[in-house]
Amino acid sequence: MAKLSPLLKQATPVLAERGEGVYLYDADDRRYLDFTAGIGVTSTGHCHPRVVEAAQKQVATLVHGQYTTVMHRPLLRLTEALGEVLPAGLDSLFFLNSGSEAVEAAIRLARHATGRQNIVVFQGSFHGRTMGAAALTTAGTKFRAGIGPLMPGVAVAPFPQSYRYGWDEAEATRFALRELDYLLATASSPRDTAAFVVEPVLGEGGYIPAPPGFLEGLRERADRHGILLVVDEVQTGFGRTGRFWGHEHAGARPDVLISAKGLASGFPLSAIAAPAALMERGWPGSQGGTYGGNAVACAAALATLEVIRDEDLVAAADRLGARLGDGLRKVAADHPVIGDVRGLGLMRASEFTTPGGEPDAATAARAQQAAAGHGLLLLTCGAFGNVVRMIPPLVVSEPQIDDALALWSAAVADAAA
Ligand code: PMP
């Protein structure tokens, strides 16, 4: 009898039989508040009726058009619909399946478009597990150890992590930008540098929002040196941070935007967007894949965009995120094991530290496990594994936020005991 590989590491022991809105149900019909949303994917909730209907209809019409062979309408319609929500000028789209694949596509595009090789990334970032994306990933050595040599041509600059440095955000930002200038002067010449690849909020790296001025500083340097600013919105896109795109919290426009996760409510779909003039510097056939832009995934994405618009989910993420943030700060005030609470919109986290301010992964893990025991599903993140994050579906209600906070408070009390 075949068994699942032990390579799979699961955050909870739950066997999910079905999902509805913000809830998952196990085989005994025990209900869990799902504040993981499938790692920030099911923003419209589990099995939103409009997404289900769109997917069911498409399954019965055309499942696999295969976009390098034939074109199909869901892909054309989705392209048009994304045009309404993408930043002005990013009017050319290419579709793939996963965040990692879209990151790979962005690397290819940046190298093709600039004729330069190097990619500068920011320490603590996560961009995926495929070999190119892994080379860009510094969210923890667990994503890199033992698989090298990784793709060359990657330089790592600091990300302004004010809590870890013990500095204020302005000071951390000044430091990070000064170090970037130093990197460009010493290690990765602008003449060789194709792109900066950055997350608007470090995701797997610990839910650390880019402080004011950081993305603007990257934009200014990108313009000065002809370097592309590639923004990885895989986790921050589609309303997650209380703006449609995470980078909208800053006054900086990307040259290339990478999206996935929240795009299709759980169907595998990702996209890169860039100005047509930039895409034209690649060439037809230089990107692709068997399953990219799958028709059912595109139909689900179209319905997802409609739900986000019709249910005003971006504003909801902003409003409910503020409530979640306030509640998390109250829990932290009662429990000194939590050293920092941060995040934007419905992308919030609590960082566990020892009395000496060192990362405390053991207490974070106990809190995450205790929460699951209380019926609240959560994930950890951060390079040291000491951050517990909350990423509920954007359709979450105020009472559900309050329920989650009550369960969280109990879980932290259990963990700290
Ligand atoms: N970029 C970011 C910012 C992510 O958060 C992730 C996934 N956590 C990825 C890329 C990779 O996406 P995928 O797992 O779909 O390959």
C-alpha cells in the first residue's frame, strides 16, 4: 500500500472534509475557523457559491484549452477584467499556475528585457521553491539548505526590519537603502543588474510591511539605473492588505507585478503583468507551460474578481484588519511572550520573543498548536519560526474576528503557562 511521503510537513493534524466560508469541517464535522485561508489563497472563503458556479459551468464546457495551442474565452475575459484592477500601464499579462512559476517567468522576462543577469533581492523574502525562485528566497535556510548550487546572479540586500534591528522605521529604511547603494557600488553593478524583486510585505519571512519610503527608494534607484522593479504580490495581492495591491501603501509603481494565491480562490493560477513594451522585449514562445491559464482556473478567477468588487472585500480587509490588529495588540499587552504585533489589512502577525528579546519559536509553536486544539487554524512564519500569522478569508465577519481573538487569547495563555 502506498503512503504519503514523509517529505510533507503539515501544520495541523486536521483532515478537512469540506469548507464553507471561513470554516473548515473535519470528518467528525468538527468546525475550525480557518485563519490560514490555504496560505492566503481562499480570500472569497471556501467554496464561495459564485466561484463554485463559475467553475462548475466551465468544467462542463471546456476544461483544458491549452493556451500555446488554442485560445479560450475565460483567458481573454480574465485578461480584460484584470486590466481594470492592475496599476495603469501594466497592460500585458502572461498566465502560469503557481507563484513560483510566475517568479521564474519574471526572472526570465527581466533578463530578456534588460540583457542583464543579476537580480537583487531583500533579505527575509520568500519567492518560491522552484530552483530559480529558491535562489531568490532568503526567508529561511530551510528553503535553501542542501539543494545548491542555486542559480547564480542573485545579490541580497537588507530589508528594513525595524523590530529586529531595534530601530524606528525611518532609520531602518535609511540603512537598507544605503546598503543597497553600497551593494550596487561594490558587488552588483547597475550595468549587470536586471531587477529588484521585492515583496510589499515580507510574507513567509515574518509579516513585515515595507516601511514608508522603502519601495519609493527602490523605485527611484530603479529609474536612475534602468533596473526593473519587480513586485511580488503573490501573498499581498487581491485586497489582502486592505488595498487592492500591497504596493499601493507606498507611492511606487512596479514595472512587473507577480500575482497568484488570491487570484483564483484556490484554483492554481498565477500571472505576471508588465507594460506591453517591456513584454515585447521577450519573444513569442519564450514563456509557457502545459497548464498555464487553465480555463476552469480562469473562470474561477473571473468570479473571484466579481466577488471582490461586489462584496467590497478590499474595504472589508482594511476595516476588519484594523479590528484584528487592535485585538492582537490587546492579547499581546496581556502576554509578554509576544514582543511585536504587526501587519496590514487581513495579513497580521504576532512575534514571540524571550524576556531577553530573542526569537521564541517554541512558544510560538505551542500557541499555534493550542489554537488548532481550540478550533482556530493558524500558521507560523519568520526566519526563526517564532511568528504566528493570521490570514483569514476577506469575507470574514466582525463576530468571527472576535471569536478568533478569544480563541487566540486562550491559546497564548496555554502556551505561556
Ligand atoms: N511569492 C510569495 C510572496 C509567496 O508568499 C509565495 C507562496 N507562499 C510564493 C511566491 C510561491 O508561490 P507558490 O507556493 O504558489 O509557488
